[in-house]
Amino acid sequence: KGVEIRLNARVEKVEKVENKLMIFAAENKESYKAEVMHGSAASFSEIAVRSVTSTAKSSAFDSAILTCPSNVAAKICPQLTENEKATLETIKYQGIVCASVLMKKSLSRFYVTNITDETPFTGIIEMSALVEKSEFGGNALVYLPKYVAPNDELFDKTDAEIEEIFLSALEKMYAHFDRNDVLAFKVSRVRQVFPLPVLNYSANVPQVKTSLENVFILNSAQITNGTLNVNETVRLAENFLSRERA
């Protein structure tokens, strides 16, 4: 499609410079070198040392759509009005710690299991109840998401600690579950995912169009009558594009 994707390029600033829309990014480049660590007189070992160098780079664009959390957008767009920044910074987010578990057997025949008892995860999403197991080598794929505050102590636990907590809960919930069936357990962490829908939230939703010409902020903050999922995300994009074409 002619799209260029730049990896390891953290956007640090978006601003107008002499009538041009400039995006400033810090591009990280990794390099490795081998070093020799001497142990005893009769042995030595070679280790790889990772080095990361960061270089600033700016590029001009016709328009920019920021999909980052609202408070991050306020920081990297210094030319927004004070009112715009204040609105963006008032949005409070929930974070998520989510485990992806690949196992030999299914937990249940249900795609989504909502939980009313006290458990370390918010729900159980069995992807292989919706998608053929052949897509996962004949195995079952289960997501165990836990929505928490951005500063929750769960973010500080190691992958091994989270694995023990989550698998112990599954053993209590499913008599047939055997942790020996677990082939892989991976953990992802994001501190800002979905805004808290506080009272009168819909009346204070940040505008997609900003005071900076051709700079737009489109993220989960604009979801006012749904939850964060693929359907709502696609709807946001479609609505935005239809308005821009009109």
C-alpha cells in the first residue's frame, strides 16, 4: 500500500514550524558487541553487550493523527491551547496486565467468560472458541486480562509471579485444568488503556479536531457508549474518515 512504518522512533513533539507540520522523533538504534568476561584462570566466557543510541530526527507531514493516550498528546503538542491541554490531561485511564496462554486443552467452549467471584483477572477470553484451533497448531489460546489502575502493584510483579498467581486461580476454577498442559505464558503490560467513564464524561470528551491545522487526536477517550474492543476501535476510525471526506 506504499506505507512506511518506522520502528524504534518515539514521537517527542508535534508542532507547526514555518507553516509546516513537523514531527520530531527520537530514533533508537541498537548495536551489539562481544566482550570477554574472565572467570577463573582456566576459563573465560563471551557475552553480548547491547548498546542503544538515540538520535533526534524531524519530518514534515501534511497531517497527523495521534492515537496515543490523551495526556501524552497534551505533552507532545506544546502549541495546543491551554483549554485543550487541560481537557486532555483530565482524562484518567485504566491500565491492563494481560496474559496470553497457549495450552493443549480448552478451558471451556465459551469465547468470553465474565467472572463475578474474586479472581486475579477480570475475565477469561478463549480465542480458540472463536477461531479454529488449527490456527494455533491444534492448541487452545486463552487471554487473561486484568484491568487495574496505572500505579497498581501488579505492574511491578515479574512474569513468573503473575504466571503463578493466574495459573493457581485457573486450577481453582476448572477441575480439569492441568498446568502441565500450558505450552507458553506471556505477559503484556500497558499502564494507560481505557478511560474511566466518570459522571458526565460524555459532556467533556476531547475533540478529535484540534486548534492545530491538520492535527487530530483520536483514541479510546472518544468511546462514550461502549467498551474498548475491535468493533469500537474500527468504528472510531470509520466515523473519523467519513467526517473528513464529507
